[in-house]
Amino acid sequence: MCDDNGNHEHGGANCTCGGGTGIENVHIDVHRHRHVTPVATVLSTELAVQGMTCSHCVSSVTQELSRLTGVTNVDVDLVAGGVSRVIVDSDGVLDAQQVAAAIDEAGYELVDAQR
């Protein structure tokens, strides 16, 4: 059994590492090992959104995009009256139609980033 740090747990006197030789009190933990926890992959999608002018606009876009399945974070770089950069982090690939619908629902336009 291992603790949260990957250390072999032993019960002091119940430890069998000394092989019953009576040296249980001089125990050196040779069972230490590391547990590898899988790291979730985060995908970042960059969007260009036209028409936002204020923090309320940012809030509306953030709220609509956050409702999409898999979205973990939305970050907006507001360019008032211009094309704002929106970064959407997710744990999987986002459906382009759902993203466009969310932007539309918020009242703004998804545009080509080259514009």
C-alpha cells in the first residue's frame, strides 16, 4: 500500500521488511517509488470575434462559450469596436457550429482571424 507521496506504507512493528530479523526499528524504506498521474490534455482554440465594446460584451461571450461541453476556460483580449481575440481552452475538440452558435447567441460575430 502506498501513501499520497508514493511511499511504501508500513506499520512500524508490523513491517516485514526486516524479514523477522529483529531489525524492524532500523527500517530503511527501499520500497519508495513514484506514482505517475496522467495529465489531462488541454486544447486551446483561438477565435476572432467582431463587435464587442465593453466588459459586459466580454462577460456575455465568456458565459455562452463556457456552456459548451468540454470548455474549461475562456480568455478574451478585448479590442473595443474591432476584432477581439478569444482563447477557448477545452478538454477536447470543439464543434465549430456550436462555437459559432454560442458567439451568435451572445450577440456578436465570429470572423476570420485574418480580417
